[in-house]
Amino acid sequence: MSSFSYAAKLPDGRKVTGSMDAASNKGVIEALHQKGFVVLEVKALAAQRSSFFSTRVGPDDLAIFSRQMATLVDAGIPIVAGLEAVADQVENPTLRKVILNVKDAVEGGTNLTSAIGRESKVFSPLFVSMVRAGEISGHLAEVLQRLAVYLEKSASLQRKVKSACIYPAIVIGMAVVITGVLVLTVIPAFKEIFSTMGAQLPLPTRLLLAFSDFSRRFFLPIVGSLIAGVIVFRRKVLRTKPGRLWFDRLMLRLPIVGVLIRKVAIAKFARTLATLVKSGVQILSALEIVSETAGNRVIADALIQVKNSIREGENIAAPLAASKAFPPMVVRMIAVGEQTGRLDEMLSKVADFYEEQVDASVNGLTSALEPLIICVLGVVVGSIVFAIFLPIFKMASLAGGHR
């Protein structure tokens, strides 16, 4: 199958453009004729690059798409015309192609939910479920607007966490590079100088030289082993359910970082479930979607247990409390929301609270890590410099004593 772009006219004279996958130009023309189109032009599109080089569609792109579609639908613009208008304004080429595919499917008689569902690499199950709820309820514009808000808040939360990791990662990387240069290139040069002294070197210097010799001799095997270990760990441990559960449980138990990971997971759970419930998605379907997008196997398993308990007639709060994966405050607020019929509102408050907690934790963690990393870097580099110059100072003092 190849991709083709086309230009055609509708029976009423309006011109339309789009893209379509077919075996040949003839297949595109026949498909358009079956729709009653008058074909003006058909062109083969260049082969799409591999997914490694393709432009990624992020939550910000989807948020803009959702908000634009919500505005157009609310203004009474037909879905096909709205999709075509949004595609003309989208800067991301991958998303533009996907939107045009969705437009072609809708134009061919498919409903919007099914058309979006076919593009599973871009639109998540959450996105598809909310669009389905909007189409069924007749409030598609409102649901798309709510979806845009959700995507924007989710993207904001991800940026906060990533920003907290960037600075420490850069400083640690610089520390490793500086230490590596000193150990692999600078210290061996001093070793030749020390060998001409004839006297026994101080213990710190001997240890440093031994470490430098070991690092130079086994540098490639060590680096290769580390890279191989990471690859094997990701493929053989993280891709298995027990391995992922063990790793996620370990991450939640880490001091400081584990607390932040739990807060991020709870904020994401509450925001996602609130958005789905408010959009009219059934609670069992909503919990299944939330468990798939939780990002943590411990939280996901707890939500699956909650879903099974609800199917047997229980409420949400009791199995949440039994899982011990959620703080008591979250469980109490959800229980109040169930009793008052305002579950989506309570979940939104939980999400707001924990997003603020994540923001405060990220700022505090960044402020605490900055001096700590600089201190560690200073100790490492200072120790190396001290061990290098200690023999020189010792010889200078001996020379002064002989005078």
C-alpha cells in the first residue's frame, strides 16, 4: 500500500483535498468515484520515514487539536469541514496526516470515534473513549474542550517533573566527564613524573594511581557491561509484568524520590478519572483506561482490583483503602464524592491538591540537590587534586628541611 494525495470536487461543486492509502493511483480514483467525487488530481506521496525519525505527536499538539475542534464544533461547523480546517493549521506533519486520514474516514461514512480509534499510535484509549461519550451524549464540543484542559494539565505536570531532572542530570554528567578526564588523561601524566622521584608515594596518591590504571585498562569492558546491563534490564525485567511491578514498587519506596513519584501518580489518576467521569464515561470503563495510563504498575494493579470490586457491587472508596496504594485523605474525599454524587468534583480537587504538592516538591528537591551535587563534585575533584599534589608538597618540604 502507498499513500496518495488527491484533489476532487463534490457534487455541489466544492473542492476538497486529502490523502488516502491505496495500491495504485487507479485505486484512489475508483474509491473517490464511489463517493461521488469528481477527481481533479492524484499524486503519490513520498515514503514516510521510519518511526525513529518521524515527528512525535505530543500532548500539547493534541490539546491544540482538541481545543480547535471544540471551537469549530460548537460554532456548528460540520466534522469533515472542521477536520480539514484544523489540518490546514497544524504544524506537526505527523498529526496533519493523521487528521486527514480521520477526515477521509468520516467523509466515507465512519463516525468520528471509529475514525480516531484507527489511529491508535496518536490517539490514546482515553481520547477515544471521551470522543465516544461526547458523540453519544451530543455534547462533543464540551467534551473536546474538557479533553483539551486535561491534556494541557497533564503536559504541564510532565514538564515540571522533567525540569526537576534536567539540572541534576547535567551537573552529574559534567562531574562524570571531568572526573573521567582527570583519571584517564591527567593522572597518567603525573605518574611518569612521580616515577622519577625514587621515593615512596603517599597512600592517597598510590590509591589514586592504582584506580587510574584499573580504569584505563578496563574502561571499555566496564562501559560495555553497563550498556549491556541497561539493555538487558529494560528488555528482560521492565517488559515483564512481575519485573515492572518489582521496579515500580522499589521506586515508590525510595526516600524523597518515591514520595514525588507517588504524588505524580495520584495526581494523574485523579485528573484522568475526573475527566472521564465528568464526560459521561462509565465508571468501569474509566477505571480500566486509568489503569492503562497510570504509569506505575502498583497503582495500576490497585485500580484493577477496584474495578473488579465495583463489578461485584462495592463502592470505589473501600477497595481503594484496602489497596493501601492511596493516602487516607484521597480515599476520604472519594468516599464523600460518591455519597454526595459529586465524584468528578472531588477527584478534580484531589488532582489540584497533588499537582500543587508536586510543584512544591519539585522546587524543594531542585533547591536541595543543587548545593549537594556541587559539594559532592567539589569533594571528588578536590580529593583527586590533593592526591596528585601531595607528593610534590612532601618533596618540597623535605628539600626545605635539608637546607
